[in-house]
Amino acid sequence: MTIIAMGVMLALLYFGKDVMVPVILAFILALLMAPFVRLLQKMRLGHAYAVLIAVLLLATIATGLMTIIGSQIVHLAESLPQYERTVQAKLQLLHDLTIARLEAMSGEAGKVFNAFGAKSNAGQIQEAPVATSYTNAVDVTALGSPWNAVRRVLSSLWSPLETAGIVLVVLVFVLLEYESLRDRFIRAIGGTDLRATTAAINDAGERLSRFFVSQFSVNFGVGLAIWLGLAAIGLPNALLWGTLTAVLRFVPYIGVWLAALLAALLAAAVTPGWSLMLMTLGLFVIVEALVSQLLEPQLYGHATGLSPLAVVVSAIFWSWLWGPMGLVLSTPLTLCLVVIGKHVKAFTLLGILLGDTPALTLPQRFYQRALSGDADEIIAAARGFLRQRSFAKYCDVVLLPALQLAQLDLAQKAIGPEQLVKARGAVIRVIESLGRETPTQPRWRRRTSVLEDDLAHYLRQQREHVAGRWQGPLAVAPGSIALCIGSGHPYDDIATEILVRILRDLHVDARHVSMQDIEDFQAEEHPEATPNAVSMIHVVDAAGAGGWEAGDALATEVRKRFADVVIVAVLLPNLLETQEIPELSEHIDRVAQSFEQAAQYAIEKFMK
């Protein structure tokens, strides 16, 4: 049924294009001109007078553009005969450089081909006088009747005039009943959900208005620059090419280059050399590069909300359905579909396929790439993130939520052994690549360790291989060490190891220990150890609600052993729970609800 419905819809769009194209164009123009009509109404003009003035202004602008283009085309047609010799000379030059050389190199086959071509040309020469005389007779007869000439002109102009008339009539009535039509559309589409439908219509109007106003301004500026530039280099009919550039630039991607090709062809016909054509093409390339790379991103950027692929595909689709007019309407039509998909649940798929909003969140993309074992892509995306934000922010926004997604799937046994190995290996590579610590084992040995150990134990072992059991020297400056302890859950150890690497990336001497490590250290003799070397201890809880009881007990035990240190409770948020600060004992000095906040506390403590 879905396929049949789509086929019927496409058939209606194709066979009803003569009616639907002007009606849809009128609705889009009405959506664009509605703010201008409201502005005129604020100037104490009646609704009907405001609509009339707006439509007359639009018709005047369109007529002016068509008049300029038409007069320039007539002037160009009158000038073409004087360029005939130049065109023939350049065609002969191109022939000599290409076809003539190929014929000279073809040997005997070229001689046979030339002989056959000579016979064909002889036959054409014999038949040419008859055809010429017949054609001349027909032309004389046709031109001898002024009524026939007028009829041919009117028949060629009737179709665009008919379309323009329908657009103007429908536009007038749509603007006169704009509020009523909007209410009917909300009632028909939105049903009881008036809020979502109203938001969709307002969003569509704002996006279309912003897009068209911005694009009109840019295209007008590009046309003006092309006009002045072509006039400066001496190309005839520069006003025509500037106007055509401004108009054709509404056609995505190919419009401006179509205007450039036509202008370059004229430039090649005007002068014997090729310099004018090269300067013409260079002018278009420079102007378009500056506008597309510098001006447009600053002016409206991705204001339309469309992906570049969606713009290309929609241009192909609508031009296939409705021809050149469909190519012009492709972007606004697709924009309307994206807005509908954003606000109406039944059309969510359109917003996902055509919009520029990422289909997956950053943690989802991380987790998906990790399941595929694609660590290189994760690292590349992470480095792009780190150009603007800190490593701690990346761990808060991307890494920690991605690990929580993996934890949920592990709890539900939704991950197979092979996917688990790939995900662990990818996560380890990412953490090792983004931090300052480098791996000490070859990749084949690390893969074996991933199979045997959990992530936190493996990452901690990497540091112990380099710096020893206590992950660094014991003879240090007083108050220069920060200890990080997990509350007891295995997931807390992973978060603790991440925090250690964040702090070490900030040049803080952070070390990942357990309560058993502290007891073993205090039970042994270390004469070289600096007294009071530890000044801050982070107790990390990433298990969510109910997990802080163990952390609170751990903080109490830590306070008994380190009376003067600053104890920071790091309560990391959980994906499925609201983040609330539990009641903490008096042993907790500060509370951090993210890696970034914990890092900030460490900076304040150690970077004085």
C-alpha cells in the first residue's frame, strides 16, 4: 500500500505540474511576502491595499528584470553577425589542433575516412541549392505576413505569461486569506496538537524568509560584481550577464556556471585571442569562490537546515518531475519537507534523511564506531572536538555517555564476544591516543590483554609499566600529588582511570589507587617518600543513584588516614537518571558533578 500510495503521488505531481507549479510557487511567495505585508499594515494601510502594493512591487521587479534581459538579448542578437569571422577562425584553429592532427596520424584508415567524407560532402553540395531555395521561399512567405510574425511571438510568450498570471492571481488571494489558510492548515494537519503545528508553520516561514532574503541579497551582490567586472574588462552586454548571473544563481550549483559558460562563449567570439575569455572565466571563479567560501557561511551558513546531498538529490528529483521550474523550486520545497519532518512525528524520516542535523548523537557515534572497531574515525572526530574544547569536556560529553551505553548493553547481554573485543580495543586506542601517556606494549600484546583484563586494570597497568607500582616517584614536592579512588563498582574504576588521565594531561601528578593500595603503602616503609605529598583525593562515583553509600563510607575511611587533604566527591551523571546531589558526610570538602568541574578544582589547587 505504501508503494502504491507513493506511485499515485508521483503520478499526480508529474501529470498535474501545469497546475501545481504555479500554485506552489504562489504559496511559497506568499510565505515569503507575508512579513512585508504585515509591515505595510503596521504603517496603517488596509489589508487589501497592503497586499495590492506588495504584489504590484513584485510584478514590477519581475517585469523590470525580464525587460533588461530581453533588451540585452535583442542587442546581443544584432551584434552577433560582426563576430562571425572571429568564430569561424577559432573553430578552424580548434579543428587544426584536434581533428586535423588525428586525421594526419590515422594513416590509411584516415584516407579512407576522408574519401568517404568527400563523397558525402559532394552529395550535400548537390542537394543544398534545392533545400536553400525551398527554405528561402518559406522564410519569405512567413516574413511577408506581419500577422504570422505577431502570432509566432505571442505563441512563444503565451505559456510564461499564463504561468505568471496564475501565480499573481493565486498570490493575491493567498495573501488576502493568509491567516485563514494558516488556521485551516493547522486544523487539517495538526489536529489536536496545535502547538507543534503552529511551531512548524512559524519555523517554515522564518527559515524560508531568512533563506530567500539572504540569497536574494547575495545574488544581487554577485550580479552587481559580475556586471562591473565584465564591464571593466571590456565584454559587451555586461549588464545582461550580470542580470543572468543574479537570476540563474537561484538554481543550486549549476546556475552560476551556466551564466559563466554563456559569457565565456561570447568572450571567445568577440576578440581574436583567448585572453578575454580567460579573464571572464577567472572573474566568475574568483567572485564565486569568495562568496561561497567567505560571505555565504557568515551570512546564513546552514540556515536552511538542509544537507548538501539533500540539495543535490532534491534538485535532480524536482527537475525530473517539473523541469527547469522544479530545479528552481527544489530547495524551498525540500526545506518545507525538512521542517514538516522536524515537527510532525509521521514525517520524522524526512527530517532525518534531508536535514543537516546529525542522525546520531556524539556518544552514539562513538559507541557505534567502537562496536565496529573503527578507532581511527573516533580519534579523528575527537581531535576535531578537542580543537575547540578540553579533553575533560570531551570525556563528559562523548566518552562517558558512550561507555554508559556500552554498560547498558552489557547488562542486557546485547553485545557478543567479538563486538566486545572490538569495542574494548577501540576505547583503549582512543584513550591512549588522546592522553599524554603512550602505550608500552605492541598492539598484538595489547589485544591479548584486552581479552584478559578489564579496561581500568589494563590502562592502569600501562602506567605502572612506565612509572612503577606507585605510578611515579615517591620523592616529590609536598602537596603535589592527587589520588583518585573508585567507590567500588567496576564502572567507577573506568571513570577513575579517565579522571587520572585528564588530570595528568593538565600536568597534575594524579595516581589511580584503591583503598587496598593505600593500606599496603602505609604498612610498608618508604624512607624516600615525601611526607604530606598528597593534598587532594578524588572519590569517584559513576554508578548512579544508590551508589554513593559506598563512596561516603570510603570518604570517611580516607579522612581517618589523611586528615589535611581536600576530599572531592566526583558524582558523575547517569544516562537514565536525573542528577541529584545526595546527602554527604562532613568529610567531603567539595562536590564535582563532571570531569570538567573536577579538573577545575585540581587546577585551582595545584596551579596557584
